Amino acid sequence: MSQIAVECSSVDGGWLACVTVTDHGSSREYEVAISQAELRRYAPGASEPSLLARRSFEFLLSREPKESILTSFALSVIARYYPEYEREIRRR
């Protein structure tokens, strides 16, 4: 099981989530831009994005190894690769 650490900071129009994934004795870091609109769309009612970022990485890691995940991306990019993302993330 992977360990996922998330730290979010406010930026214009949203947040920057710094995510660290550790498993099998190695770590990898990511930067994920999350807009206010994306937070409303994917996590209705949430006031900050930490849990959404964590759940999004759980979603990604269930489909690919951490080494295959882009190191910097906007959250909505996930849906381009995985059309089921929006449906599944809203259920988590």
C-alpha cells in the first residue's frame, strides 16, 4: 500500500497540492493545480482540496505505478486519461 502525503497552499483561483507518494522504499513528488471550479465539480461541498487530492492519487495509483503519473498537472487532466474519473471520484 502506498503512503500519500498532501500539503496544499492557496494560489490565485485555487490551490497547489504538493503530493508525496511513498511505496516500496522510494518516494516521488507531484504538484497538482486545483482550481476552485474543480473543487466544486469533483468534491461538492468541500472547502479545501486536501482530501480530493488524496482520493485522486488513490484513484491513479489503483491504475498505474507512481512512476507513470505526471509530476505536474492540473487536476482535470486526470479525466482526459480516465473518463471514469469524475464519476468515481464523486463517489469516494
